[in-house]
Amino acid sequence: AQKVTQAQTEISVVEKEDVTLDCVYETRDTTYYLFWYKQPPSGELVFLIRRNSFDEQNEISGRYSWNFQKSTSSFNFTITASQVVDSAVYFCALRGNTPLVFGKGTRLSVIA
Amino acid sequence: GAVVSQHPSWVICKSGTSVKIECRSLDFQATTMFWYRQFPKQSLMLMATSNEGSKATYEQGVEKDKFLINHASLTLSTLTVTSAHPEDSSFYICSASVKRVYYEQYFGPGTRLTVT
């Protein structure tokens, strides 16, 4: 069975601080994809990144970076120099030979 | 590209009535559509998967007679909540895929249902 664990339920940081959101996954599929989505108060999911199981290269996009480590089944997300607009719920998700399975989400509050 | 719309974006209905939510893929043909439900401050839980022209496959614990899913065309799937009760109040999100379950999923903006 596929499982995604986001142990951090809520995180609060002061603007300009860096913050890392943790994601640990479980799957028996050899080919799978990992995702991060942002869900602002409006509710609409915003796609942030997709990473396949064969690509362990870290990725950076502006203030966002992702660290994928197969050895620890983790796919962590770091926001550098956080801003108030980053406040949202962030979901890590996994897709193998099944539809997307989501973690419980981490609510990030960035305080000015 | 890959835009998915939902209608309505929010709906309020009385207990005991039925409500239909539409999910459309606007610029691609969706072979497979998925319906998720999200209760306040909780994660998205998959309710069912439907392939065009076939009956939907429901996840364990989801009542198929209560949540009727129709995927009659490659661009439209509907979710009908029958005899709605207050506990059905939730945020319903659809997603669409151009192929079977192991392919990319594109999400709609969601429909907020409130049953009074």
C-alpha cells in the first residue's frame, strides 16, 4: 500500500526565515512519482513539483528547493527566506500504480 | 494546457436533497477521472476512480449508492450526492488524467458543499 507521512501538522515561522517541510513515503512500486502541492485558503491545489523515482537530483526553483533521498524514503521541501504569501497548507503526494495518495498536509504560517 | 473546471464552485443544499457536481477537462480528453473529498483541516481522500464509459471504482467505505459518479464522455464526469446530510458537507475535488491511473493527474478548483 502507498503511504505518505507528513509528521509536521503546523509550522509557524517569522518572515525571512528558512523552513523545511518533511515528507516520508512508503511504496512497493519500483516506479513511482512524488509531488508537492500548495493549497492556499481558496482551496485550489497548486502544483509545485513532480519527481520520479529514478531521479534523485535535488531541485531548486527560486526560493523553493527539494531534497529527494531514496535511501530514507524522504522528499523534503525547503522554502528559503519565507514570505507571508507562502502561508498555506502543503501536501506531499505519491503516485505509483494507483491514483495519487496524499499526506495529511503541513499548515505553514509565515508571520510578518 | 491541462485545465480542469468544476461547477459549481460552492453549493448549499437542504438535507435530503440531491446535488450534482460537474467536472470538465477543458483542453484535453480525460480517459480517467478521480473524485476526492476533503474535510476541514484534513487531507484529500480518494473517493472513486472512473474510466470513460465504465462504472466507477469506489474506495473502501464510500457508498456508491450515495455518491453517484457518471463519466459519460471524455471531457465530463459528474458526482451526484444523493439524499445529502450535514455530514456530507465537504470540499470535493476532481482530477483528470489522459490515461489510466498511473498517469499525470490535473486537478479542478474544487466544490464546497454545505448541507443544512
